[in-house]
Amino acid sequence: MSRNEPGPRNQDETPEFLLRLPGAGEVDRARGVLLDAVGTNGSRKFRILAGSPARDREMPSFSTHFSGTARTRAGLKRKGILRPSTRWPGWLEAAEDIDCGSPSFAAGVLVGAPRNGWIDWKTEADIPLSDFMEGVWSGPARSWLVRGNNVSGADLVQKLWLPEGRVSLAAPRLRQGVGQGASKERLRAIVEEDWGTTATYNQKLELVEELHAFLSRMKPGDAVCTLSGGRLYVGQISGPAEQTASDSGLSNLRRPVEWQSKGHPYDTLPEEIKQRLAAQHDVVDLTVVQPHIDGLGRTDEELADEAVETERDPSGTTPALAARRELELPVPDQALADELLTHDAGWLREVRDLLSDEKQLIFYGPPGTGKTYTALALAEYLGGGAERVKLVQFHPSYSYEDFFEGFRPREDPKTGEVAFRLTAGPLRELADLASREGNHHIPHFLIIDEINRANLAKVFGELYFLLEYRRRSVRLTYSGDDFLLPPNLFVIGTMNTADRSIALVDAAMRRRFAFVELSPRTEPTRGLLRRWLGRQGLDSRPADLLDALNSRIDDQDFLIGPSYLMKKSVHREGGLDRTWRTKILPLLEEHHYGESFDIAKRYGLDALSRSLGDGGPGAATP
């Protein structure tokens, strides 16, 4: 709660509020006062004072989505109450006081466009009107979903909410006298007493959250949405919560709302809104998609004009317009291909297209083929920087609690006591970063190294579902939050085919990821070492030896990648022989473990040199 002082009781105590009109320049601000009088739906009325300026034009879609305000504005102009101003050419002026149903309605009449009057009307000291209301939380306006199309089988949206300008919540067992601003702790005790054994433990938890949101978190000026008949209806809360007697008990908690004239067909809604509407609760905080809600029914041109007129951004940007930016992965160019020594930029573009379509991808292949290096470099390029890339490495003991969230021992910095606290893992942290306001069109990447070395079903848990169904949400095991994977979060895994744990990758995992092979038998890995040697000005003999080695390995999963020989230490005196003996041959010994097989005779550096007939260093006479 931000205000401890009571709201004004009469007009003499009400301060005068000012409204800055878009593009006004030297034009005075409009003036008005909040009235004690209450409208039929319970909202406080607002008076525009005579002499206030008004815009002479309207937003093109104003009459479509805000027909009530548009009709009032047209009637005032027709009666000469809003008339051309002699003081401000090109503007209108109020010839007398104008009483309106709410501060937002009054602001809309003057501006000819929707406005949040609870925030836009301010005192001379720049204090918003909402700060003068009892029981109102501080902070910017929020958006809410309240379901009313199936309350015990009744569609309250069509029967009550839209006709009477209200939104309601059913709480038939709630005692009288529980008013706006009740704390969650108080509501928890009340629900426990009033519902008793008629509700389960989980139902009581849900009731407390809904009641607290409706009574204490919602405030005048917040947007409220609801679904009915395949349409989304949007309105603005215009007054405090009240508890009324209801014969059916279906709508005994109410708030006044100014609903827009028309609903928006569900099929036309942005995917981001649809995802949030899928949450299975009666009251849902939609603030994360508020910019999308603000832009409903308005064109890009209208939003850009509004940005310029309100002097938010001369470039013509608003949060609603920014939210419409398409998520676009940059197209890899030849410069990136040259940096990664890739044979063709077209291969990188194909990987980029797979990520764009599938969201998840795995680089798989033998050791030393540059899977992790390629994944990191590509993610940093597509994401626009290392700050949008997070890397984790799976191992046999890795768990869901490590990966996503779980209770971990944490020391209290003040008391020094250690207690278990819910702690976010790397995926939860990155998902929260990707879903922040303003980040929706920016790609973020999670790199999972050695993805097949963990028990994937155990690590991913219910997140398995989200990898395939990005538009749906699930209830989380620990926090109980409704969570969905943001569309701008991409996952790249790496998988070593020489590790027998690849057999643990089940069909469910294979269905959720696109698989891209990095193998010495195919490009871009096949010629990578030769291209690197050429760039370094070194002899191509190591590439010849590696090709000869891989030609003798029958199992394609155990081919040797070029990265073992792409180090400066290899090309010092004796470095090639040392690397061959200590890095490459041990891998092949493990592969042939238990076989009566002479590793050096088949794969040794001397044997390969003789087969090439180059007589190079390390070659020996049979």
C-alpha cells in the first residue's frame, strides 16, 4: 500500500488535477477535480473545469473501440460545450464544466484517444490522482484476466459485466466487512475459518491468491480482460472493490469497469496473449503482456502517431509498438563462416533456419569435432552478444533442482543462519531474462554441453512438455507458478557419439530436437583442419595423417575430430608425436578395450606415416 492518508471527502478537499495534452506545446494543461459523487457502477465521477483545452482530432479507431466516450465527445462539440478555442488556434476549449463518469473517461473526452486518467491526471506537484485514493497500491498500471464466462454455469460477462460496467468475483462464504487493502495473511486466516472443510488445502491457497489480487492488488487505472463467446473484452478498472449481497453468490465482490465497445476475436490475438490466457486460474496477472493488450485494435501507424504526440519518443516508439517486433534471427554471413572456418555460409544459414523453426537443436558427433565451440560462437552471433548466452554441462548426477529450480541451503546475510530457500537454476534465470519487458524480440540461448550424459527425464521433468508445446504453460513442481518457455529462448545441446550414454536419449527427446551431425566424414568438419593449417601457414601433413587415421576406424562414432590437432602446442617440436600418444591413441584403446588388438600397429603415427609414404618425422623402418 502506498497511501496512508484518506481520500478526499468533498470537493473543497479535492486538489485540482492537471492533464498535459499530446502535442500541446504552449497550450495550457486541462484542469479538473475528483467528485464525491459515484456513478451507477460505483466509480468516482470527475469534473473537467471550464476553460480546459481539448484536442480537435481523434485517434482513427477511437469511435470503434471507445464508442461511449466518442459519442459524448461528439455531443459536447455539437452543443458547443467543446468549441473552437480563441486562445489556442487549432484547439478546442471547454465552455463550461463537464462532469464525466471517471477520470479516464474525462481524459478520453479531451484527448480523443484512450487514456489512463488515474495516472495522467496529476497535481501541480506531479502527484498522480491514484495516490489520493484509499487502499490503492503504488506503482504503474497492471493488467489482469478475470474469468466470468462460466461461473457455476453462468456467463456473467454478457449478463452482468458488460451491461452494468462491472467485474466480479464469486466468494459466497466470505464474511461481510472484508474491504479493499486486506493483507494476504489476514485473508489466509479468513479463508481458513470461513471455508473450513468445504475446500481442500490447494483450493484455499488459490482462493487466497484470487481474493488478494481482486481486493488489494488491483487498482483504478489497471486494465482488466475477460473471455466470452470467443472474444477477448478489455476494460479499465474505474473504482474500488465493494462487497454486496448476491442471491446466487456468484458476484458478491465487485469493481466498476469501463469496458471498450467491442471485443477482439480470440483467433486474432497475438500468441503472447493466448499463452497467458491458457493459465487455469480465475484471476491471472497479465502485466507481462500488457503492451500487447494496449495495442489491440490499433494499427502501427496509430501507435507511432501516439508516441510522437505524447512526446514519449520522437522516433515513434511505444511499448505496444515495440512488442510487435518480430523475433528474427540474423542471417549468418560469409564473415562468420570465415571465422568458424566453415566450408560454406549456407551450412550456417541452414542451422539458423532449423533453430528458427524448431527452437531446439543438438550438434552430435565424435569427440574433437568442435561441437561446443560452434554452438557458443553461433549463439553469440545470433543472440547479439555473450550476455544472452548461458552454458551448462550435464553429468550423471545433474538434477531438475540444479537445472531449473529447487530448494537449496542458503545463509542469511544478517543472521548467518542457514535455511533451505527456493533457488532458480540456469534455465529459470535465462527464461526470466528472456521474458522481461522489452526483451521479447531479442534471442537468448542456453547451451547444454554433453546433454546425453544426464538422466534427461529426471532433469527436464515437466519441462519436457514445454519443449514441444511452446504456447502452453505448466504448473511448476516447487514454486507452483504457471510457467512457459519464452519463444525467444533457444536451446542448443552437444552430444558425443563416442559416449555410450547416447543410448539413453529416448524417442521423446529426439522428437523435440533437430539433430545436426558434426563428423570428420562430412563438411564442415571434414576439411576443417586443412583450412586451419592453411590459415596458420603450417604444413598440411597433420591433416593427411588425420584422414589416414579415420580411414582405418570402422565405427563412425569413434572417428577422431580435428580439434586435437588445432593447438599451437601440437606444432612445436615433438608436439605431434606427444599429442598422438597421449590424446588420440588412448581414445582408440578404450574403443578396442578387451580386444587382442595392436593399437600402435594400426593407428600409430609411424604406421600412418609409412602408409602415406611421406617419410616424415616419426616414421620408422619396419
